[in-house]
Amino acid sequence: MNRGKKLNLFIGADIDDSWAEVQSPRKSIISNDILEPSSHQLFFSKEKRKGKAVTLVGEFQMPKNDCNAILKTLKKKLGCGGVYKDNFMEFQGELKDKIRPLLVNEGFKFKSKH
């Protein structure tokens, strides 16, 4: 190794006009169609998040404020937490048996075997 030579290292970035925006694909496709509650075909899904059960109900095709109003009444009746994200309502806990009759009373329909 020659101690008399310095290493020519260039540290930095070469910025040019070829930047591209990185877009991650959504998990679900959001439809702009607004449907009546009786024409929805909802289904249940169960996930584990941080070791706890989460019940997903969807896919809702209604305005966001209408879904948030329904979510608020359901959370009060069930006594649990929840959120509306990506056209799905997420409830904390395994509440499939309790949520289904409440949504049927609101006029929603479910897919078979759900």
C-alpha cells in the first residue's frame, strides 16, 4: 500500500431532471359509485394487529360522512373502538356476531357465508 497517494472518493448525489415520484399501489380500488344500503354486498374479515383481533366490515360505497355516522352509532352500541379507512370499517375485537344484526337493521346485505 502506497502511503503517498490520496484516495479520490466522491461523496454526494448527482441530481438531474430524471426524478420520478414513487407511488405505492392501494390495497383496494376505491369506486366512485354511491350505492344505497340495500344494494351493498358486505363481508367480514378478521386480522391480527399487534397481537389483538380486528374485525373488518366492507366494502362500503357511500360518502365518507355517511359511513362515519353509521360507524359512530355502531361504536356506541357495541362499546368498542373503530375507524373508517379505505372503504372498510375496522372494529377492535372479534365482533362479527354482534355487528351483523345491527347492519342488517340499517338495511345492508351481506354476501353468502359471511
